[in-house]
Amino acid sequence: DTGVSQNPRHKITKRGQNVTFRCDPISEHNRLYWYRQTLGQGPEFLTYFQNEAQLEKSRLLSDRFSAERPKGSFSTLEIQRTEQGDSAMYLCASSSSGQGVTIYFGEGSWLTVV
Amino acid sequence: AQSVTQLDSHVSVSEGTPVLLRCNYSSSYSPSLFWYVQHPNKGLQLLLKYTSAATLVKGINGFEAEFKKSETSFHLTKPSAHMSDAAEYFCVLGGGSNYKLTFGKGTLLTVNP
């Protein structure tokens, strides 16, 4: 399967713990995106990378959220000191660059903070 | 400012009848528009996209959408619904440099036997 791969698919954590999600994009894609989706809502943009450069991160929800893409391939999204409001599905997507390109999404990582 | 409005949060049809999911957008520049489908506990799958070529766009599984600039609309249609079409559908607006997508709130499609 050469689609966008995310893991873990599900994570249950206690409030205050740190969690990290990994995303492996489609191999030839230089852009990688993170979105968050809460129940009953459409996904909302968090951040994106072009190669290893994080070009937009203003939508990361707080300084507890951080993302990396150290070698321009896979990416990680870390949430420190989790809160119950962080419970959501975190979606990763990838694409080539350019206007009107298709953005391909992974199946998401569900986070439940208890 | 960019925004997408999906006019119906829930649409229910009978199998074999037409499907219409409505979407209006607001954009300060020439938009790219997409429809994505999400089945329960799954990621998002692209149905079709408009990128300033033909205004009638055909997608997968018999879906199509028509871009109407004068009405700022991009409604999704299918002539005959199938049970497997039951899912959440998102109308999505691409950013000027296409790095940020703006999603509508989604329309849940129910298909009754």
C-alpha cells in the first residue's frame, strides 16, 4: 500500500501525558499536512511542511503542540501535557506542490484523553 | 476570507434515487474546490476536484459536481444512490497556494433500502 500511513491508529492517554503520532506520506510527495477533526466537524488545518521546512504553523492550537519532519520524509505530531479537549482525530495528508494538486489523506489517529 | 457552507447537515434518500448535496463557497481569488467522502472511522477519500478547467467535473463512483461562479456553488450530484454511498461528505476549498484546505462542516448522507 503506497498511501499515507499513520500510527498509532488509536491512542488512549491520561490527562497530562505526552503523546506522539507518526505520519508516513506518499513517497514522492514533498508536502505534508496535519489536520484535526473533532466530532461533528470538518477537519481544521494545523500545520504543513514543504520538504523539511515547516512553512505554516500558526494554526497549531497551543505551544503544547509541535510537529517535525526532520528529513523531509515522515513527520511526527507531539502533544505535551494532554487535556481532555485534545480528544480528536488527527489527520495527516500529503501532496506534491503546485496549484490544484490533490491532497491525499491518511486514515487518521484517534486520540482519547481520559 | 475563505469559507465553505454546506447547506444541509443531513440528507436522506432512498436507494436508486438521485442525490444532491449542496455547497456554497466564498473566496477572494479563483478557487480550487474538492469533494471528499469519509466513511465511518476512515480517512478522507477524494471524490472529485475543480481547478478552473471544465465546470462540470466527473468523479469516482458516478458522482459529479458543477462549478457555478455566478452562484458561488459547487453542488455534488449522483443520478442513483447506492447503499455504499452512505457516508459523510465534505465540500472543501483550496487555498491560494493550495497548502491549506478549508472544509465545510459536512453532510451526512443516509441511503434507505
